Amino acid sequence: MIMKSKIWIVTQREFATRVKKKSFIIMTLLMPFLMSALMFLPLLLSLIESSDKKTVAVVDQTGLYQAEFKSNDKYLFVPTEKMTPQMRSDSTDVAAVLLITADLSEKPGSAALYSQEEIPSDLSDLVNSTLTDVVQRQKFAKYNIPELDAIIDDVQTPVEVEKIRWTDEGERQSMSDFLSGVGMLLTFVIYMFVMAYGAMVLQSVSEEKSNRIVELMVSSVKPFQLMMGKIIGIGLVGVFQVLIWAVIIASVMAIGGTMTGVAMFGSGDMTAMQGADMDAGMKIFAIISQLPLLEIISLFVLYFVGGYLLYASILAALGASVNDQQDTGQMMMPVMIVMVFAFYVGFYSSMNPDGPMAFWCSFVPFTSPIVMMVRIPFGVPLYQEIISVALLYATAIALTYLGSRIYRIGILMYGKKPSFKEIFKWLKF
């Protein structure tokens, strides 16, 4: 009881000290607006279009292609007899000149776009697609096939194959890239949380050690109690901050969705959604309704806590074994490499969630919190989930125990940077 109470005291101290900092308050309030801005600004900027059309002069010396270029909201295609010196000057009103010198079906390299400035990719794509269609029709016409246009339209009808998998109960379940998005979102949250707040544990331990504050603290609490209280306290700070961010981001996106007319979280006037948008929305809703939400949320919490505990215990031990804050970056690097590797494994596992790499990394404790969250939306057998979680927590508890043995000796050692051989000896003390 006494040990638990002291751990709780340290936890309260870490939590209260950090949430009262100005930097915590500012970042907690500012970050959601920055994240919301990253979501909404590209959308708003995409809606802003110049009211002035750019003139594109079409110099077609063959007379075969200039009629195929139709003006749109951005570009005005103007047939021109020849390229003039005025078009090359800085004062020209012509944004670009398309010069076609020969039949492209026979000489494909006889067309070029000229401009004073960098040619926009959408203009070059429009020109290329238009000329490609015309040249294809020219080549087909040489075969003298009756009703060729109708045949081409019929042949080019797209076919989209629906992806369906059987569940363990033998039921049909639609598969979609949306499932990969759900898994990657959960993976990203765990990765960022462990990376950010695990590094905070390392920094906190090294700061207290360098300032000699820890000498006073260990006179009233044991090193293990101090380490666990610090890990739990900083973890609660992270959870508290993430919850605030979630509430603020949800509110901002709901308000922004109302102002921009973009429905968020299923809100908005469904009657305004027509055609493909309605079909896409209904498909996503159907996919969400088929997801094992209780399983996803439960395992997310387990991997969230287990992954943080595993990495935080390692970083706490590393922080106690260094004497200078500058050394913390070097000690942090191997852990960061492992986490980045796990993130990339999770990213590529979203493309093949049942592949051998995704399967085996789901059981490795250092990668399972990230990789398994990608696989769960697609359906993972229960025995694999149980084995993965058991291995994660067994490893986390073992590393916490070993980390506490390093922590209790390294936290009071100064003046000498210990070697890995010495750190290994600490485990035997």
C-alpha cells in the first residue's frame, strides 16, 4: 500500500507539474487549430480559382487537331496561324503556345508547348490526353472498321471488381481502402504518442539527474517508485492532452464543415449529396457498420498502454544511465530507429495485412502495437490477438523490471559515462 501511495504521489506531481506549464497549455490549445488548418486549408485553397482564363494559342500546321481543343474554366484555346515574336515577349497575353508541325499519328514527336513561365501540369495533362485521344482515333480509322466510335465507347467501359472476404463465421464482408485508412490512423496515433511522450520521459529523467534534484527525491521514495510514477504521470499527461485535442478538433471540424458545406462525421444535409458522393458515403457507412468497433477500441487501448509502457521503461533506464543531456539524443537514436522501422512495417502491411511481414511483426513486442492496429480492421483471428497482447505485456513488464534495476543505480551515478558492459553488470546487482 505504501509503495502504491508513493507511486501515486509521484504520478500526481508529474501530472500537475506538466499540465500547469505555459508550454503545455499553449500547445494543447494551439495544436488542434493547426491540425484543423492542415485539413481545411488545402480544401479551401482548392476552391479558390482565378476568374481570368489563361490564353493558349494553338498553332496547328496540319489542321487536324486545333478543333479538338475545347476551352474550359481555366484555359481559352485560340487557333492561331503562326507563332509570332510577340508571343515570346514578357508583355504577351498568351500564357502558352501549342505548336504542332506534322501528323502525330506518323510523327509522335511533332508537338511542343512553349511558355515564358513554368507550364502547369494540368495544362500539359489536358493537351496530352486530348492529342492522345485524337491520335488513337486516327490510327483506328486506318482500319476502316464500321461504327468504330460506338465500338470504342463500348470497349472502354470500366469494370470495378468488388473486394469481399469471408469472416470466420462465413459471412460476407466488403473490403475497401477505407479499412487501411482506419488502421493507419490508429497506427499513427500510437506511433506519435509513444514517440513524443516516451522522449519526454527520457528528457525528464536526464534533467532531474543533471540538476541533482533526484538526490533529494530518492531520500523519500525508492528509485522504482520514482520511475513508475514518472512513467505513469507523463502517460496520463499525454492521454489528457490527446483527449482535449480530440474534443477541440471534432468541434472545429464540425464548425468548419458547416461553414464550408463539407459534411463531417456524417453531419450535414444528406439530400445535398448526389450521385457518386451519395454512393461513396453509403459505402463508407456500410463498411463502418461492419467493423468490429468494440474489438478495435479495446485492442487500441491495450496496445496504446502496452506500447507506451514498453518504450517508456527503456527510455527511463537510458535517461538514468547518461550524465549529460546532450547524450540523450544518442541514446534515443536506436529506439527511434526501431520505432520508425515499426511504422514503415505498419505502412506496408496495410497493402498486404495477411502477408508474412505483417504476420510475424504482429507478434514482435517492439512492432506489434503499430503493426497489429493496421491488421485488426481487416479481421485477425482471436488467438493471434491474445498471443500478441500477452507477448507485449510480458515483454513490457520484464523490461520495466530490468529498466528499474538500471534506473536505481544509474540515477545516482555522476561524472562517468557508463559502458554497456557496466550497464549489464547493474542488472546483476
